[in-house]
Amino acid sequence: MRFSPPLTLLILALLFFAAGTWSLPLIDRDEPRFAEASREMRERGDYVVPYLNNVYRFDKPPLVYWAQAACYKFLGETDFAARLPSVLAVAATVLVVYGFGLRLYGAGVGWGAALIFLTSLQVSMHAKGAVADMLMVLFFTLSMWSGWELLRAGASPRSRWGWWALFYGSLVLGFLAKGPVAWLPLAVVGFCAARKESAPEGEGDPTSAALRWTRVILGLLLLFALVGAWGIPAMLRTQGEFLKVGIGQHVIGRSVSAMEGHGVQGFAGYVLMLPFYLVTVFLSFFPWSLRLPWLAGRLRRAETGVCDEQRYLLLGIALVFGVFTLVGTKLPHYTLPAFPLLAILMARELVPERRESLVRWAKVTLVVGAAIFLFVFPLLARFFPGYVLIQKSAAALRPEMPFASTGYQEPSLIWYARRYVHGWYSPLSVSKLKVFMAKPGPRFCVAPVGTITPEPGWQVFETRGFNPVYFKSVALQLIVKPE
């Protein structure tokens, strides 16, 4: 049986990205936070304001929580279900990259671009994460594609309105996935539209200026209305805190200073970190990053028009890298939205001359990656202390138990423990943890070995593992007070 290229890519992407998602425990700290907030959303039946451990969670808009909650409904509250939205989103992005590349440069480039994107290291890592990034990348790429179609001359009015709906709809969903960063395509499309307006006769958009402005105004009204349909109730329900913390702290705050240790504080540190993404892209986009100097040379010699395909893609890439270079908080995956565009440019140069080399590299990457996901991930599970402790003690846990910890205060404890208990978690000092365990009623705690002396009748479970947040080994006890 011979499958069409899109179906082949979809099956390949789903199998490759889903492999191992069920055997590797959620990695602290972001994955368990998203997964648990989605579980609490279902428990509360509140799909407007996310909570984590019974406290507001303002870090991200709700789309990823909605997607995870939907997966929980059909697959249960498992690690696989928490990661499935990312798997589906990145598989869909592979198809979008194929389609966008095909529209720009033909089927060969579309196929090559999809393979390059699919096998990039950072994509492979985040495709398996219970986080919001791949949903945002999907809608960012869709908005870049549909924005390009809106700029093209010669499209029928019916198809142009279809691309208009897809463009603004993608901007809405991108915002609901990860906030204002998803609106960067607006700047790219706006810049190219302005260039076309000033182009010599015959190079611009023949659509009347009045109709173009009508589409823009209607699109922006639709954009703000749909975002407001969630955002306004969320702000009212939290007395404005969702706007103050979600935008003020997690958008503006991340822009002007390094948060959670992701960057260097102070002006000198800020300047020192400016080349961060020019360096990390060689790891994030591996193995294709080995070709980046070659690609840069090819593009430098190429001629571009007013806003042709190459200029459009380069503008999108430059805007993503430029914005996050200026942002104070730095993480390698922040530039992921540029990877679909970079993959198309890379395939455009590689396919005509080095198609066999591209396919060979893609096959090697797929085989090596699949082997790691299927055979190495299960071996790593025993090094996740929160996961192991809860697995060992599951039979001793009771639904009514509250729980606490000291010396290991990672969100994975909440995610794995609340599969079996309905109580809330408290991070405590050693002295307060002892008071907590002395209170009447069943409960349990997690602490470094030797921190708490269990009373007769209490059950003790131990494990050794690794805390990836602090890059150190830990020896922990989970102590259950049955009554």
C-alpha cells in the first residue's frame, strides 16, 4: 500500500513523537505544573481560571489546559495523556510545514522541510513535553502560512477570505496557547504589506485599499473579541490578577529581567547574553545546524524582490530571534517558532543538490531518536524520586490525606501523589514538617533520609534518584502516618 506524502509524514511524526512518552516520568518543573493544573481544572469544572495546588496559576493562557483536560477525559490522568497535546500539535505542524513549503517551492522542498523540522533536536525534545510550546508553534506557523497567502496577488476573493479566517483564527489560538508572542506574524505581514503598497505598479496587491483595510479592521476586531471572550471573565474572576501577573510579570517581567535563573541579572549580564541564541541554535537545530553557515552563505548571495518568499521567511526568523535576543529571560526553546521557517529555507537550498544527503541524515536521526525514546527512557524512570516514591507507597495512601515535604519540593510530587489522594500539598521547613506529621489524622510527607524520625506504626518508603532542577542526587523517604 502506497501512502500519500502528507499521510506518510503524519504517521511518521505520530509514531516518532509518541514513542516513549508513556515510559519517561514528567520532568520537573514545568511538565508536572501543566499536567496538575489541567487535572484540577477538570476537578473544579472551571475552564476559565487555571489552578495549581488550589492556588491560581497565571503563567499561561488556558489552551494547553483545555487540551490536556480533554485527553484526560478519554485516556485517564496519565503522563501519556498529559503529553499527547504536544505530540498531536507537532505532528500537525509537520503537515503545515510540508504544505507551506509545497506552496512556496514545490513538493520536494515541502517534503524536505517537513523532515528537517521533524528531526531537529529541540523539536524532538519539546514534542514530548507536557507544555504549551508546540501548540503555539503550530498556530504561529499556520498564521505565517496564511499571512503569506493573504499577501499573494491573484487569489480569488473566496480563497482570500478563507486565508483571512485562518490567519486571525491562528493568532487567537496562538495567544491562548502562550500569549502575545504568537502575534509576531502580524508584524511580518504588516511590514510586507507596507512594502507591497510602495512597490512599483504591477508588484503590489491589486485588491482595493478599502477592502484591504476592511479585512484588517474586521480581523483585529475578531482577534480581540475571541481573546476577550476568555480574558475578560478571567480578569473579572481574579480581580485583575490574571492581567497583572500573567502579562505584567510573565510577559513584561520576563522581557526586562531574567526570571527563575534563566539568564544573568544586571546590565553587564544582559549584554553578555545577547549572543545566546546565535550559540544555542547550533544545539537546538542539530543536526541541521551543521549546515547553517553554508545556508547563510547561500542566502547572502541570493537576490530578493520587494517581499518575495525568501524575504518573508527571513523576516519571520529574524523577528523571532531578534525579539527573544532582547528579552531578558533566556531559554533555548524560545526560538522554536522560527524552526519551521528555517526548515523551509534549509530544504530550499538542500533539496535540488543534496536531496539524498538530507534523506540519509533524516533516517539516521529518526532511528537513533526512536531507539533512545523506546529503550533508554524506561531505564531513566528509576532516577525520578518523586515518581518512584509514589509508586512504592501507592497502596498505603488514602484519598483524604494531605501531604507535605522538605528538602524536595518539586511539582512532580503533587502530580503523582494526587492520583491517589485528594488533599493539598504544603512545602514546609523541617520544624514545621514535624508539627505537620504530629497533627491528628492520616497524612504523609517526603523528606531527605534521616530528617524525620518515624513513630511506631508509620510506614517508610525510600529511594535514591536525581533532581534535574538542581543537578544533584537525592536520597528521600516517604513517611506515611496511617491514622
